[in-house]
Amino acid sequence: MLTIILYFFIAIVVIQLFYYLIVFGKFSFAKKQEFESKNIPISVIVCAKNEEENVIKYIPLLADQNYPDYEIVLIDDASSDNTLDVFEEFEKTYSNIKLVKVKNNEAFWGNKKYALTLGIKAAKKEHLLFTDADCYPTSKDWITAMSSQFTKEKTIVLGYSGYEKIANSLLNKIIRFETLLTAIQYFSWAKMGKPYMGVGRNLAYKKEEFFNVNGFIDHIQIRSGDDDLFINQAANSDNITISYSPESFTYSAPKTTFKDWFIQKRRHVATATHYKAFDKIQLAIFFSSQLLFLIMPIVLLAFQFQWILVVSLIGFRYLVTWIVTGFAAGKLKEKDVMYWYPIIEIILIFTQINVFVTNIFSKPAHWK
């Protein structure tokens, strides 16, 4: 029995090495990305619902971009606070701001996808760049960096959106590491020609891609997924590309309690159940192999069965994954989380299990 477990453990290590070296290595070891302005007309789209404080801080940063030809489409999604009033003042202040007012619709009550659809239809430019109301760009060249990756063939651009650092917070490091690992995955699979998701906090595509799949109609009943479910449906090896120069990043404030972050994770995992079959399988294999990599050595080492080989495999796997993840962390300016890597990885694995089990028995709040 122990011999079978050992062989199974070796197979798990091989699977992990395949993911990190063959798949994730596509992004981690990619050369530094340069960009030049192509001056493509851009519509920046921001959808907000009760985001008064955030839009006061962040919309001026969008209006202050070093870009010659862009408009900002502000969508007020039936806010009950003063978001609409703030937007109306911005519309008076900035000549390139266009306001879209969304009224509550019984058929699409509180559905962000409905609001985004109205904003996309109102946009004058063919190339669309999306961010959220609680996000801000890291530089005045954000539009330039993101739009520079568009070509005639590459009509969907995946960007990176991180979270602000909070000193002396383990939860913050966990959240940022999880965001880093997710970015490594969707960037790498995009480079492999198998894109499966993106994040709406930093995402760009041509308007024609939206209409080619009839917008969000196939998953309009699911509250989440205006970003990842759309990419899962619309992106392919021919039309996808990525943007990862530091000037292209956006940031937002992270959750500050485990409970709030756990609820956010539940929504993300529930949305992923609607991905294409291949994407669900590859994600399931990856996370299962992570869990089994933790459990199986415990059994083997408890019986001191081939312990030198087992310890060597553990050490080699951690060395490879640390290097691969570390290179990606350098590209995405998240190096500090790597000092806590083994601990954070273990916490994330068991958090993921908790999320899966919890979602089996109840749907996440505000998911449907």
C-alpha cells in the first residue's frame, strides 16, 4: 500500500511541476514587456453603484491620463447615495466624460451586466477599457500601456489588478498572494492559447467581441461573471493577449477581515463552475494536486517509508514553485509575499476546501 502511495505522490509532484514549469513558466519567464502608444481611440468604462467616496477619489485620476483620444463612460447603476450627483459634476468638469444613468429594471434588478451593456452601447469608441469604481491606475500611462497591446488580430487584452499593501497584515499578504497566483494562471493559460478568465478591474476588448457573443446574454442570470464568464466565452488563442508592464496595473483596497474575503472567494468559485469543461478540469487538477501534495507525504513520512526520496521530492517541488512564482511576483511587483510563500500556500489550500464545501450547501449571497 505504501509503495502505491509513493508512486501516486511522485505522479502528483510531476503534475505540479508540469503546471509550474510548462504552463506558469510561460508567463513567469517571459521577457520584460515594453509598450509604445498606438493612439487608438479608447472608451474607458466605469460602472458604479453606491460608490460615492471612491469615484470622488479615482475618477479624476482617470481624467488625468496622458492619452490623446479617449472618453470616460461613467455608468451610474441606480445608486441610492450621491454617486449620480458626483458623476453629474464630473460631466460638467471634464469634456470627455459621458454619463449613462441606469434606472432600476424589474427584469434586471441590480444586475451589473445590464448596466454595463448600456454603457458599452453608449461608448463612441470601438476599443473599450474597463475598470471598477473602487480601482485606480498606477500611472498616467495606464491607457497607453493597456491599449498598446491591441493589434489587428489581438482584440482582447487581459491586465493585472492588484491590491494595496497593508503593513504587518498576514491576511493582506494572503489576499495579495492569491491574487498573484490567479494572475499567473490566467496570464499563462492565455499565453498557452487557452484563455479562461480575466478581471474586470483591468480588462480591454473591442466592441465587436462583445456583440459577437451577444454580450452577457448567455449568463445574464448570474450576477457575477461580467469579466471572467465573458472572457471564458469570447476569448480564444487568436484574439487574446496580455499586458503586464507596471504602467498598466490598477489597484484597489483589499478586504480587511477574513469573513469579507471568504465571502468574495465564495462568489469567485461559484462563478468558475460555469467555465468551459476544459477550464474546470485543469483548475480542478491543479487545486487537487496542491492538496494531495500536502496530505500524501504526511502518510509516507509517518511510516518513514522512503523518507529520503519523499523529502527530496518535497524540497525539489518547493524550490521549483518558489522560483517560478517568484519570477512572476517580480513582474507584478508582489515580491514581499514570497517570504511567506509556504505558509500562505497551505492556508490558501485549506481555505479553498472550505469554500468548496460551503458552496455545496448554500449559494453565495448576491450571486444569483
